[in-house]
Amino acid sequence: MLRRLPLTFLLVALTLLLGACHGVKVLVPPNLRAPTDTGNALEQAKLQLQKATPCCGSFADFSYLTPLPWRPKKFELGPGSMVASLNGVRSYFLAFRLPADAKLPYRVALKSELNGRWLHSSYLFAPTTVLLDAAFQPIDSQDIQLCEYMGWSSATTGAFGQLKVTSDKARYLVVYSSADQQAGDTYWEQSPATFSAEAPVRMTSNGSFRIPHGPDGTVWIGMMNESYAKAVENGICDKAPEGKGLLNTLRTALPTHWSKSGT
């Protein structure tokens, strides 16, 4: 009887193990699973914006109680944010009161983060800036060019841009996304040299992409600081033009010396 007992336990253990193996077939490590992103996030975001009710139709309707941050600050634009209808185009927006004691000229830093877990289905909020005078009349409007910069942390990674304030009449700043910006895209390059330790899931070994612009997303806005200035100065704005080879470059770049004999 005592000899049969271990055998009985062994049979029960084998039965449980076989049952567990059957269940393991559906357990796949997260890094090997297929992407759950269907690629419809951008279209859904556009639909959400069109369903929203605009609060404002002119710059004079905006509230400018929020001062421009003294360093870049994070803002989330999306469902629940205020929506304006400018020139027949709907957009989420932010409005700021500019610092009265800032020495001219000064720079405003902007950064947009990738909206999405997978690079192939991500998009960016591309900002349009408008500077207003004391009477809420536009004195400058720009579609900000975004340039990719990959740092060693999420704080130094994203699509960076800048706005230069040179007029002493500038009192207010509005940030939204124009029709051209929402229909555009931003160059994005991936290579081993541009690696983010905090976001490896977004990386590929090489290649370049055009990231479409969308109506919502995460943006950072504020007075320019040292880390943002570095990102703006070293950002990749577009694909570099192809050269004609190293030998040809050396021939055209190095000076030519002629001897007295003409050789």
C-alpha cells in the first residue's frame, strides 16, 4: 500500500502537468506578442475633435490668465481640453500671458511627444504659434518646424521646435494646430546612434519614417532652457542629402596645390 502511494501521486502530478502544458500554449511573453494597436488611433482622435463643441472663434475670446512657464512645462491636449474654431479649422489650444520683464529677444521652447506605443502607428501634435498685441491682434504667426532629437531620457527625447519673440508689442501667445500642420508630418530617423534608454520599444535598428501629425498629444512649452536649446540645435529636421562619395568630397574640399612646372 505504501509503495502504491508515491505512484498515485506521480500519476496525479503528470495529469496536472499535461493540463498546464495545454494552457501554456496561449501564454506568450509580452515582447513576442503581436501589436495590439490597430492603427486607428489617429482617425479616432480626429473624430473626437470633430465631435467637440468649440468654445471660441477669435483670439479675443481666449483667456490669458496662465503665464508662460519659465521653463518647459508639460501640457496634455485632447478630449476635455478647450477647442477653438479658427479659419474654419478646429483645434485644441493653449493661451499664455507673456512675461513683461523678459529681455528681448528671447526664445520659447516647444516639444511634442510621440502619441502611441508603436512607431508605425504614432503621431505628433504639431504646434502653430500666434503672438498677439495688447488688443489681441496677431503680430506674428508660425507653423513650428519640429526636429527629432533622441536623448538618454524621455525628458530629452521628442520633436523639438522654437519660437523667437522679438517684438516689444507681444503680450500674449496662442498655441494650436493649423490645417497645414494637422495635414503634415515630421521626419523621424531611427538608428543605433539615436537610442533612448527609457523607450526601447519605440526603437528599430535603422530606417527613417514620416510621423503624421494629429489633433492631440503631449506638448511641452516654456522659456528656452539649456537642455532644450541643445536639442533644438542638434535635432534632425529632415533626411540628409546623399553625397557623391568620400573620394569626390575630398577632391572638392581639399585645396589643390600647383607646382612651377604646372603639374
